[in-house]
Amino acid sequence: MATYEEVQAVGYYILGNLEDICNELGIKMVLQSGTCLGAVRHNGFIPWDDDIDVMMTYRDYKKLRKYFVKKGNKINDLSLSDFATDPQTPYCLPKIRYNKSRIIGVLSDELEMLSGIGLDIFIYSYKSNNPKGFEIQKKLFGLTQMLHEKYLHRKYIRKGILSENVIYNYPINVFANKAPDWVRILTIKLFQNIIAFLGSKKSKKYFAMTSYITVQPTPDCSIFDETIRHRFGEREFNIPKDYDRYLRTNYGDDYMTPIAAQHLNIEQMEIFD
């Protein structure tokens, strides 16, 4: 089983490779959430953290996905996992996974999906500049989440956690479960493109197109657009220029004071030679 140091080393390997790829493609990547906090407070990982979070625009993410697909979705032992490259993944949040590792159990024991230790990519497009457009963006995002859950639902049905009657309460679930995967994938892409189309730079806000964003679902554009370089480990990466405001919003005014270590379940992680 992996140690914290080994898991963090894998995460840092993914981060460094992704930065190199982004530089090659002209893509901007910014450290987010606990990774940004770790950079500011520790110049690296929060000692008990085991993952990496970054953010990029939807336009740049599409370039990244296209590049991984062009390379057969294998670059330096890394693969991109999202609805298009890893169809059975139930996650809305795209991940770059290290192929010489795996997270035991969780979902991969039930689904044909990539299961390596991963880096999370949070994707943003512009928020609509009018209330009706924003409501459409939110509804379409909710539909993409439900489309992502196709295989998660199937797992829960097999385990008896959910019944098929519950799953088929909504037309979008019926569509997701009965349509071929290529149709579901094209539908998710369509919805995401509409979300991006409805956005406007005039709003001065970004719209979070991936799940797990609870504190800042529509952050100011400056958080991503105005960045500085900051050390994380042996290299420097982009973080928000106004990182103080960003971290206070997400972690409170005393974000520089570490809380008690929250040990994670790394015994479920394996790294191969």
C-alpha cells in the first residue's frame, strides 16, 4: 500500500507533466482549493493532503482533451478521465490519472473505468450576463450531472441501494440509461457548449462547469485571469494574484493556521513499478 509521501510524489508528477503540456499547448492552468492553500502556506502540499486541484477555462480544457485523444490518451503514463475518454466514469470532475497506480474499491470494482491516483481539473466558462441565461446554464449543468451518473446508478442498482423505479423517475435518466454511450457523450458536449455560449465576459464572473464547487460556484474572473507564479515543491505554478481574498473566501480569515491533520484513506491506494 502507498504512503503519503508516495501518493504526493505521484500527484506532483502529474502536476508537473500537466504544466508542461499546458505550456506546450498555450493553456493556462491555475492551482485551486487545497493545492493553492498548500502553495501559500507550505510552499507545497498540505502535509496530510493527498490530491491536486487545478482550474482552467472550458476552451482550454477542450484543447487539452483533444491533445490527449490525439496521443491515444496515454502521455508519460498519464490518462485523461472524463465522460468522453473514460465513458463509465461517474464523475463530472475530469481527472488526470497515473496509470501505474490504482485506488482500490470505491467505484472501480464495479465499473470499467480508469482507477489510478488522479489530479482534479475544475472547468469554468463565463457566467451569463442576464438572469434568464444564468438559469438556463444552471439547468443544463444539472442535466449534465444526471447524464454523468449513468454508471453510478447502475452500480447502486446492482448493490440494491437504489431501485430502477427511482432511477427512471426523470426523462433525462431514461435517456441516459437507454441511449448508446456515443449519444450520451454528444449530448453532454452539446449542453456544455450551450453553457459556454450563454456566458458573457461582461458578467465578470466565471461559471463552474464541474461539480463539487460549493463555496464559489461563480467566482470573479480576476481569480483566474490575474495570476502570479508561486512555488509549489520544486517548481513555480500559477495561483490567483489576490490569493488572500480567494483563500479567505474558501477557508476563512485564519487560513494560514493549520487545522488538525485529517488523515485520509490512503491504504486504498497502490502504486506499481
